[in-house]
Amino acid sequence: MLLDSHTARAWYRQMRLIRVFEERAAQEYAKGHIGGFCHLYIGQEAVAVGAFAALQPQDHIITHYREHGHAIARGMDINGVMAELFGKATGVTGGRGGSMHLVDKDLHFWGGHAIVGGHLPIATGIAFGLKQQGGDGVVLCIFGDGASNIGMFHESLNLAAVWKLPVIFLCENNRYGMGTAVARASAVTNIRDKAQAYNIPGTDVDGQDPEAVYETMQNAVSHARAGKGPVLVEAETYRFVGHSMGDPERYRTKEERKEWQDHGDPINRFRRSLEERAIVTAEEFAGMDAEVDQQVEAAARFAHESPFPAGETLHRHIYVESAGGQP
Ligand SMILES: Cc1ncc(C[n+]2csc(CCOP(=O)(O)OP(=O)(O)O)c2C)c(N)n1
Ligand SMILES: [Mg+2]
């Protein structure tokens, strides 16, 4: 693919921003500044950056709990994302959702869902709404390999196909659902093949290559936008860290992980390829790296300095407020 220098720099910068942001989140977690679950996306960055580059502002996104990278790729304010991880009032959902529930309605980013597969019917529902309204928006629904074994996956694909809805089901196949390898839990190990059962085109792509992801996603988005119905894209990827914080990783060998880190790191690979093609200079890389480091440092400072939500607001946002103003 012919990649211009401006786009190449933007993609590199975004992937590195996601990586450095999460490395910082891991440090803050270890120090006890972030609580609850925290699922890192390290190793999978090219999927988010390639996929989101194929979307338009009118499109909608719904995703699972490993979503820091998706939120950042969509352009969510990283100060607000870091503050949300810290549970602070300045977080994107006021500190009430935490790592797994990042939302921004202006960006049409509808979470961050912790129930595996639970957001797939919502994706189909949003796509149904878009079709009824007659606009040209599409829905990008992201989930893991494990979610494709859940009943809601099948119901959602079926109805999306019956109603020819504008939704792209993007499976990030990172080879494991928690500690379970795909082949131990799924009779069909190529997730894209499951789409055939519902007459949905399924395709796979190298999820460590943002250009390949972008091209595949562009085709998928054009198909859905043209009213031809849903598509399933399977991005083959790998997480370089545990499922969540504190995973002893007994289900895979160190050698396997090292192999992916040495040969499949999406950021190193992209950088090398851009250098070889003389699209970005060493000086430009150095400038971007320094900027990203500063941006993440500032986000962490913002999160540290922000207040926790006030105690008296604890019961807000639980029920819709009544006419009397009482929760
Ligand atoms: C319905 C449901 N069952 C089980 C869990 C516990 N759980 C959390 S993450 C996860 C693994 C899902 O794996 P996958 O879909 O491949 O996503 P990944 O974490 O690899 O990105 C499980 C079983 C859950 N959150 N929801
Ligand atoms: Mg998985």
C-alpha cells in the first residue's frame, strides 16, 4: 500500500501513545493508584490503529473490556482516560466506570463491556437503529476469540445478516481467552469461518500490520456502508502481557511470547518498514517518541492531581432522577 508520510507518522504516533499509556497504567496499578480489573492491549495496537483509520465520525463503536487502545485510537482525551482508570471525578465517566467502561458519546464510543459477548447484541441493535434512521453510519463491534463461543455472538450475527445491518464484527484473535487456548474452547479455530453459518463474509488479516488492517477494514466498512450487510474480520494478533494484572501466565511458554515480541511487535515492525521505505526519518521518530512520553506524563499528572468523586454523589447515575430531583 502507498502510505503518505503524514498518515504514517500519525499511525506510528498513535500506536506508540497506546503502548506508553498502558506501560504507565501498569506502573500506576502496581503502585496501587489504579484498582479493579485492568486488561492491557500491549501487542495488539496495530488492530486498533488500522481499524479506526477506516472509520468516519458518523460511525459507532462498541467494544469489550480490553479497550484502552480502542478509546485512544478513536481520539478519546487521554487525560480523561487515565483519570478514569484512577477512579477520579475528571475521568471520562466521572470515575464510575474504570478501565473496562470507557465511554464518549460525542465520539459514538459506547464502551467498554465486561460481560464477554454481551455487547454484540447491542452492536446489532445500534446497527438496526442506524438502518431505520436511513443514515450512512456503520457500527464497529470489537470482541475477542473467546466471545465467539458465547450464544450472543450467534444470535447477533444471525439477526444482523437477516436484516442486512451495517455492522462490522471485528474479532481480535489473540489466541487465548484468559488462560484457554482457542483450540481448547472452540471447535472451529478460524473464527472467520463461523460467519459462514450466517451467510456473512468472513476474512482474516495480519493484526500486527496496521496497513493490512486498514485495507481489510476499508473493504469491510465500504461493504457495510453500501447496505450490503454485515462482515466479520478476524485480526490475528497476540497480547504480550497477561490477561489482566497479576496473571501468572502458566498457559503459554516464555518462548512463545518472546517469539511474538521479537518478530511480531507491531510498533517495531511498522517503524522498520517506514525506515526501509524512507517514509519517516529517524529524527521524526525521535521527535514523536519524546512528544508521546510527555503527553503520557502529563496524563498521569492530571490523574494524580484530580479529585475523587465527592461522597455525596455516590447515588447519582443509578436511576434516572425523578421529577422531585431525588434519585
Ligand atoms: C459471560 C462471561 N463469562 C466469563 C467471563 C470471565 N472472562 C473475562 S475475560 C474472559 C476471556 C475472554 O477472552 P476473549 O474473548 O478471547 O478476549 P481477550 O481477553 O483475549 O481479549 C473471560 C472468560 C466474563 N467476563 N463474562
Ligand atoms: Mg482472546
